Amino acid sequence: MRYFLILLLLLTCSYAKEAKVEQLFSVQTVKVKEVSQAKNIKSFGFVKTDDSRVYDVSPRFDGFVEVLYADTMYQEVKKGELLAKVYSPEVLKAKDDYLNTLNFTSSHPNNVMLSSVQAKLSLLNIPDAEIDSIQKGKKNSNFTNIFSPVNGFIFKKELNNGSSFMTGKKVFEIVNLDKVWIEVKIHQDQLKNLNKVDNFTLTTSAYSRTFEAKKVQLYPKLDEKEEAFTLRLEVNNKEHLLMPGMYASVEMLSKQKSYLTLPATAVVRKNNKFYVFSVGEYEGEYAPTEVKVEVLNPDTYIIKNGLNAGDTVVNNALFMMDSDAQINSLY
């Protein structure tokens, strides 16, 4: 029985030696490379209207709609386009006062009186062209006009033909879409890299092209449900391809930077430290070397310390983690 155990031990040792030789023949190496690459953050967002490009049309007088020209929701209108012709007793009286003052001051000059009635019309937001028409033609119209203040789309319409309205009531909301916002979700662990980002691009499933964006503001409040902050981007949208509510995939890239890199397979972690196996001076000699690393992407590590460009290490570091090295605490 004793001889059998000795024989079994010798066979085991012999097999272990042969296995180690096979490992040595299978060792593959890789060099530390210097690459230029930009870090990226990927997220998603939604197209929103730019608050500063939302315009309310709110008459400063009571009135009634005589003819409604902007009669369809989401109708596109141009700046200065006629939205509605209305009748307002208050405006008609102000225009009559202006006409009477014009007739009176033509023979009894009084600039103060004339300026006062002109100011009243201006404060009622009566178009300058309408005031000039009274001055030139010395006649009045029972109706006044409401024009669009900007190019845009009608997102709200509170009037119909024959409707009445009150002073200060919003009758139209016009949204200019030449620029839009993209509200992007940013998780807490991405904030540390956000200040390094200087290039923002987005894509949508609607188009094959990409859109360039500009960072505007990080909202200083965490969305507790999504555990994310909201980053506002601004996009030029002259072609009106991006519409409010659209979903967008967003990629945020930092400036290109040079890194020393190794494949993730060349680095092992033990006791919260990272190691590689450097090729030694003699053939078949490999020494564990501690390095400081940072993840560049799932397949690549940035080597921050411990190696230089061109150094050669074992490509499969796990391959070198044999029991002798662990027992002797070499790494």
C-alpha cells in the first residue's frame, strides 16, 4: 500500500510538471500601447420646446372675433401674419379719440394732446400700421387686427369664429422651433466625467443623420424615481425635423486624450490591487508588476502608473495565477 501511494505521488508530480511546461509554451504577450481616444457617455433624452421661444398672444382689450384666420391647431404662421380680425368697443373708442384729436390739432396744434391719444393706442398694442393708416387717411375702421409676433406653430388656440375674449386672456400660444431643447438623463456616477465633455451628438429613429447639440444647464435636482439628474442641451432646428416629445439617443464625448492601454485580459485584480505579468530579462521569466488602472471601455484598461509605452506583458494574466505565486504572496 505504501509503495502504491509513492507511485501515485510521483505520477501526480510528473503530470503537474508537464502541465506547467504546456502553460509556458502557451504564453502570449502584448505590448503597452499609447492611443488617442475620447471617453464617451451614452444616455437618452426627449425633445422639448425652448421656453424662451414660447409666445403668448394676449390682447390688452376685450373684443369679439369677426374673422379667424389662424383657425387650425399646429398651423405654421409667419411673423406679422394676420391671425384674426376683431371688434373691440374699447379700441374703437380709442381710435375715434385719436381721429378727433388729429382733426382738432390740425387747426389748433397741441403736441401733448396728440401724444396722449397716440400713447393710449400704443398701450393697447394696436399695430403701428393701423395707427399710421388713421393718420394718413383721416378715417377709422370698426375692426382691428391681431398679428403673429414670431414665426412658429400654433400650440394653443382659444378662439373660434364669433368667439369673445377678455383683456389679458391668452388666445394663442405660438412656439418657435428653430431651436429646441433635449433633456437628457445623467446618472450620479456619470457626473464626474460630465465637465470633461465638450461634444454632444444625438440621433433619432426617424432620421439617419446625427444632430449636434450644445450643453446649456444641469438641473440642480435629482429625479428620485429615475435616480438621475437632467441635463439640458440646445439644438439648432431650422429644418424643424425635431419635434417636441421625440425620443433621442445621446452620445457625449470628451476631448481626445492620449492613454497607455492594455487589454482587460492582461490585468488581474487581487486584494483590491491590480497586477500585470511583465516579461523579464530572460526567456520564460515573468514578474508580477503592480499597476494603477482606470476603465476606458469594457475591453480596455488605461494604465495610469507602473508601465511605459512598449513594455511587454502577458496577455492572459489569469493564466499566470498558479498556486506557488499565490502562496508566496508575490502579488
